Amino acid sequence: MVTLSTTAPVSARTTTIRTFTLGIGLCSLAALLLELALTRLFSVVLFYHFAFLAISIALLGLGAGGVFAYVRKAGLQVVETCTLAARLCGANAIAIPIVLEIVLHVPVSLELSNYNLLKLTVLYLASAIPFFFTGLLFSVVFARETRTITRLYGADLLGGALACLCIVPLLNWLGGPNTILFAATLMAIAGMIWAGSSAIRRWLALGALVLLGAIAANYTGRLIDVVYAKGMFRDKAWVEFARWNAISRVEVDQQGNHGKSVVIDADASTYIMNVDPHAWQGTVWQKNLMAAPPALANVLRPHGEYAIIGPGGGVDVLRAVANGSPSVTAIEINPIIANAVMRGRYADYSYHLYEQPEVHLHVTDGRSFVRLSKQRFDVLQMTLVDTWASTAAGAFALSENSLYTVDAFREYFEHLKPEGLLAITRWEFHEPREALRVVSVATEALHQLGVANPAGHFMVVAEGGLNTDGIPVVVLVKRSPFTAAEEESVRGQLQEEPDLAALYLPSAHGQNPFSALIASNDPRAFARTYPYNVAPVDDNAPFFFFTLKASQFFSGSESKRGIDWKVNLGVVVLGIVLVISLLAVISFLVMPMAAQGLGNQSARPLFYFVAIGLGYILVEIAFIQRFVLFLGHPTYALTVVVFLLLLSSGAGSLASRRWLSETTAAWQPLVFVVAGLALAVWELPTVLSALIGIPFPLKLLVSAVLLGPLGFAMGMPFPTGLRALARTSAPDLPAAQFGEPVSTQNNAVEWAWAMNAGSSVLGSVLAIVIALRFGLNVTLACGAVAYLLALVLMPGVWSGPELSRS
């Protein structure tokens, strides 16, 4: 075992410290790259809800590695630290490609059958193996080298921060599968750093070269790519174009004579039309596109100025230009669709639609663009814009980007001209919920803008009426009442297109949930008695697509299995993940540790590490969601927030040895964290909203100012606790040797590592559950409570010999 005793030569000790620091940092970089890339891959091959699994998988594997290090401590003790680390990195470099193949070849569908649950469990446990090796490596090194724990923990966090900077360009450049192979390559390189034997180093170098060769061979994505997606085999014969980026995987499929389909994450789709927008009169394209509900906006405002959020393949843009709009502002979030598809490979096919003089294309988040725009529009349109592609944190974390909240609708109305209209199309069902919730949100927004009774401000039209599931329904709404002339124009279009049916008109309310909701003029009261949750949502809890009520999960009703089941499935997935995670934590963390016991160590101090892990993950997930609107893109929120928290926490860890030389002073950063989070709960939304219009570089600076001090303080309690725990676990050591390496035979550092990871596994699920039920402010407040609990538990960690000497 390598130790850093004071009797060793200074140069050798310095070299070993550098090796350990660089090795830990590179392993952390590779592990977090793997975790983030898996979220992207899970979003494609499974469903966006399952992308959330990657966080739970990573934390479970890391914790299980810590448990194994504790249980098999005697056997591992005979292996020198660097040799063991090199072997584990080599095993990881082999395991990661195997996990990639398993993920690509295990079809998991929406069916909640025992067989599907078994496949999901196999995928879950197999994907945890690389993180198990990483957790084993980290826990062994941390336990053996307690003298440099702050430096090593800082390297761990700084490596993770670097991964946040790398993940977006890597996904954009290499794609999802190749980024995972790149993580394996980094593991092989890390093994070369650890390796003391030239033979091991040569084998690891050969492995790295093989992996780099595989990445180069698969650069086009044809060698290693999606095989099964959403439980279905993907026939590559249909695919004309495919590319990955940090937002999604985009492919273009041939649809025969019906155009070409742009498919996002093997699920959501949009179409490219092969028609000249200035010469479509009398064509089949005109007939079909003007017979759809969204075309009513073009009937009412044929020559208006349009803002179209999520134009995709350009159907709404085509309708607007072809009907005579002089200005169409298209706001597309995905640069692959905007540039590589519509202005690149398929520009000729679409008659250069996005390069027409009337069209002004902006590649950015729609909500942020509207909020910052000085322009006013005649029509603001969103047609079936879904945010079902997970960016990183999975179900309900980054999947909802706040396009459909009351706060968003207020901003939309404020960017319309006096007679401008909002045209939003959603899917609808026998029992309406999506378009119905649009009406609910719009009603609340109009109330907040001073409209006492908006009954005359709505028109709702469906394709075919509410006689089947999965029909498009357009909701047209204005700040002022619709005029008789406007209603007559809509009636004329309904007569020309018999497939269209009015669900609500100002002078013909009808008998359906839409008319009942509008007549109630109280969307929250209506939602309480309606079968689905259609209450208005706001930025604090922007979960528009979640419409099931708790009772429906246990009623056995088949009505909930509509085509929106994959949306509401996210709640079921959260429950499944929580159960699997709980069982896995008990099986792989708690029971093995309990069987070994704690020796002379009390169990009470370990709850301190549970509270620290729980608090950190709650705060991290809440901040990611909270910064989406401010930074303008879910990917930016993930990378910036996690990067800043890890970077500042790493700096805090490095500073804790000097700033908290007496470990009993750890109460100071805990108090700062609790006070800072309490302030963030009350003031952060206001501050971010006030600064939304500043340039993006300044937003990054503001984010650093807001998150940096908190992250710095959040990085101190864990390594300081480990130092104290290592000391109290070896009470027979004389005081003069404190800070030197201690015997790891009886200490509980591995226990602390496992409990911290286990609480993070469960906390990552609980963070979303809390946000879903109570909102982001409560999630952040729960993080503050967890740190407050750590403050209360702190004396138990410091009650050993160190306190008795003070």
C-alpha cells in the first residue's frame, strides 16, 4: 500500500500526490462523462423519463464500490494502491463498451409487464458496473490517503466540473455512443497514469488505441448506433440522415410520397414539405395543410406577422408564408434541425423555406427569445411542440422547459399586438386534458392581466371532434374578445373543411369540458372535480404534461393508457426507480455493511453523511431547473449549474484543510449554506427574472456569483467529516499523529462514502417527486433542511478523540 508518510523522500511523496490527484481527476472526468452521455442515450433508446436512471445508476454504483471496499478490505489491503487503481481503470475501459452494447440491444417498451421490469432491472444493474469500479477505486484511495483527502476530493469535483464543460461539444462532435467510448478511453489513459508496471501500462495504451480506432470507425454513426428504440427495432433502411447533439438525436426518414419525416429521439416527429411556398395554390399540399386546425390562425391573420416557436420541418412557416405573411419569425431550439437539415441537406427539397426573405430563423429557446424580443406579433403560434427529449436529468427535471406555464403565457400576450392572437395546438382525447390545460393556463394568465371574464376571448377547434384519442386541437385566444367578423371567418372555414369541428366559439359554447371550464371562470376549482389534473401550472412547478391524478395510478382504469401515457409514465418511472433504487441501496450498500458492522465506530455519525448527500443532490437538481429560463436552454442550465457547483465545491474542498484545520469548525460552512439556501428560496426567482435581458456572458458571470459561494461552502462538510471520521475511527493513535495516514482496518470512511452515495441515489428521485408535488422552492427548502439536519448531527462525528484533546 502506498502511504505518504513524512519519512518518504519529499520528491517521491510529491510525485505520488500528483499521480493520485491526476488519476482521481481523470477518473472523475470519465465517470461523469459516462453518466451524462447515458442520459442522452437512455432518452433515445428508452423514453425521456428513463434518462433519469443514469443519475441513480451512477450514484448506486459509486456507493456499492465503497461498500465492496469496506467488506473486502482485508483482501484489497495486500494490493498496492496504484496497481489496484490501474487494474480497476482497465476493467472499466472494458466494461463501458459492453454496457453500451447492452443498452443498445435491450428493447424496453412502455408495457409495465414483469418481463419489461426484468429487462429494465438488468439494464439498470449492468449500467452500474463501470460506476462500481469507479466507486471502489475512489473509496480505497480516499480511505488509505486520509492525509490528502481534501486534495483528492477536490480533484474528484474538479474532474466532474471539466466533464460538464466537455459533454456538450463531445455530444455535438462525436454523438452519444462515441462519447461513451471516449469515456472508456479516458479510463484507459487514467489507468496508464496509475500504473507502476510497464507491462500494465502497455496493455492500457493498447486498449486506449483500440477504443480511439472504434470512435474513428464509428464517426459516421453507422457502426455503433441505435438498434432498438422505445422497444421497437429501428430499420436503418428508412433513415436518410442521422446526427446527435447535446439536445437530441435527429434523423430524417423517407415517408414515400408524403414528404420526409424529421424524427427526434426516435419518438417526436415533424415533417418537411416538398412545395414552393409561393406557388402552392391548387396543390395537394395546400388542401391538406389548410384543412388542419392550426390553419385557423392563417385564416384569421393571413397577412399578419408571425412568431412560431418550434417550427421543426417548417409546416407552420410554410402556411404563414404561402398565405401572405410579410414576416415569419421562426424560433427553433435544435441547431441540427435548423441548420444541418432545413438550411443544409434538405434546403433544396424544402424549396429553401428557411432562407425565404420573409422568414427570420433564430436558433434558441422559444420562451427566452420571446421574453427578450422587442418585437410585437399578430400571431404567436406553437403547434404540438413537445419537450419530451431529456437533456440530462431526465423525467420532470429538464424535460419541461416552461413553454406552457402561466408566466410564459403572460409573456406571450405581452408580445402580441393589441388584436394579436395566441394559437396553440395540442393533442386531445376522449377525456380532454392537454388542450384543456392550455385553456386553463390561458384563463389564469388573462386573469392576471386584468381580464375578469375571458369567455369571449377563446375559440377551440378540433380535427374530427372528441370522438377518438390523439386528435389535434387548436386553442385560439386573445387579450381582447373575438369580434363577430372573426368568428364568422372561422365558421366559414369550418364549412369548407367538414373534418374540423368547433368545440367552443364565443356565440356557441357547446356541451363539453372546454365550455364547462370556460364557463366556470375558475380553472383551479374546475380541476379539483375534473378526472384529470388540468390546473394551471407556473414556473415554480412547470409540469404541464403531467395530468394524471394520484387516484388514477391505482384505479386500474384503461382510460389512462391513451397516447399520452408515455408522458404520464414518467411518474410511474419515478416510482419504479425509487423502488429499484431502494432495493439496490439496501441490497448492495446497507446489508453488506451491516453484516460487517462498524467495529468501534458508532452508527450515529454516518447520518451526517446521509444528510450531506441528500442536501447536495436536492439543491443541485432544484438549481438546474431554476436556471433553465435564465440561461435560455436546458443544456446550458445543466452544464453551467453542475460545472459551477462542482468547480466551487472542489475549491471549497481544497480550502477546507487550511480554513477548517480544526474539524470542529465545520459548523461554519453549514450555517452559511443553510442561510444561503433560505435566501435563494425567497429571492432567487426575482433576481433571475430581473436580469433575464442581460447578455449571455454576463449571465454566466451572474450565475457564478450566485452559485459560487454556495458551492464553495457545500464542498467543505464532506471532506472535513471524512477527516474527523478517519481520526475517531482510530482512537489509539496519539494526538501528534493526527493528519498522518491512519490504519484503515477499523475506520468507517467506506461506510461514510456508501451512505453519502446511497442518500444521493434516493435523493435524486425525491428531488423530482418533491418538485412535482410542491414545486421547486420547496425542493430547495428541503435541501436547506437537510443541511440543517447535518448541522444538528455534526457533534456525533466530532465526538471522538479529537474533541477530547481540544
